[in-house]
Amino acid sequence: MSQQTKEERIKTLKATQETRKQETLDKVNKAIERLLKTGAKISFQAIAREANVSVPYLYKYPELKERIQQLRSQQRKMPSYQVNQPPVNAKTHSQMVGRLKKRIQQLEEENKELKRKNEALAGQVYRVHSLQEQVERQKDLIVTLESRLKEPPKAEVIPITSKAKLQINDSIKTQLDELGIPLNTTLTKTIKGASKDTVLAAIEAVKHQLEKREVDNPGGLLNKAIQEGWTKPEPTSVPSPPKPKIYHPTEDEEKKTLSSKDLAKLSNLFKDK
């Protein structure tokens, strides 16, 4: 919050308080005038009750306190006499009720206006407190940043052996482009921390998985495959069906199965030839 804005807010609050003070003083003065017109006894309690303010409020302003004391002294010096009150009839009673209702309505309107002003002031006070808290947090942040700036910079030492891992192999990049897997911080770190053969083997394993099913996050799958050292599974050979066995009967079995008639037929066949 700039200095100009802060001064403007303070000026607005002071102006609002001054306006509120003047309105209350006017209300007290009008209450005094009404009491004087009706011949009522002037006292701090009577004026506070008529103006709907507290008694300490009347003592708060010296000029107001002095005026009330003067009126009270003057009233004490005046000779007291009985005021003849006019007889109360229906018309007079109706007029009194009308005046009282009007007065009540005025007081309600004044209360509503005061309530509205109090709510507006409460909102402004809340915003001021909120801005003050923000200013305090910014001050703490500035102090923290200034202390960090005063600290000597820390030199980062990079081992010579790690220079070879600063760049990703072109063949790996080509494989990743074919799979449509972008390089992010996590995957880049994992690739740099593994050997080329491990990364390529993991890529082949991920290709095999992508051919079998859909994967929502291929990059995450590849990251896991590299860390766990996945490899593409070897193809399993299909066993050939067993060859049918040919039964060869023994000589004794053949003799047993051929009858004498069959032997005669076979001999005739050879003779014809």
C-alpha cells in the first residue's frame, strides 16, 4: 500500500468521524431545545435520554458540558411556578400520539443511518487491518530475501565423470520420438542415470507393451521400465506335433497271424509273376 493511499484512508476516516460527531452534537442541541420548550428539567440524564446518547458522551465535549451546566444553573435560579396544563381531550391526545409516532419514526431512521455508517466504518477498519497484515508479511519476506542475498554463493562442483551423462544419446531420442514420448524432467533424470543399453532395452519392452494394450502414460511406463531394468520377453517356440509311431510286427507275430490259406495265396501270386 503506497504512502499516498494510506494518507487518503486516514483522511477519509477522520472526515467520517468528524461528520458523525457533528451529527450527534446537532441531535443533542435539538434535544435541549425540545426540553426547554416543554419546560422540562434540564439535567445530563434528561438530555441523554432525549437525545438517545450516553451521559459520558455529554461529558466528552467541554463546550457541550459547559452549556448544559449553564442551562441547569439558570433553570435553578428561575422562580418555580405551576404550569397549567391544558385539559387533554381526544384531539389533543391524537395530536400527541401523532407527534410521538413521528418522533419514533425519526429515531428509527436515525438508528438505521447510524447502523449503516457503523457497518461502513467497520468494513474500512477491517480492510485497514488486512492491509497492515499484508504489509507485515511483505516486510518479513523482504528481510528474508535480503539475508539470502548477503549469503556467499555456493559453488556447484560437477564431477568430470558425469559430463558424459549431460547429453541424451541421439538413438534414444529417435526411439522416443517414434513412440511419441516427450522428455520431461523426471524421465530425463532417469535416462541420464542409466546406461544406454538399459534404456534401449526398456524402450523395446515398452514397445512390446504398447502393441499388446493401450497405456495412458507411456512416459511414466518407460520411466518405471528403466528403473526396474525391463527387457523385451523372448518369443516362445511352438512345439511340433509328435510323429506317429509305425508298428512293425515281429516275425513270430507275422507267422501267427497268417493262416495256411493265406500262405497258399501268396505263393500263387509269386508263381504267376
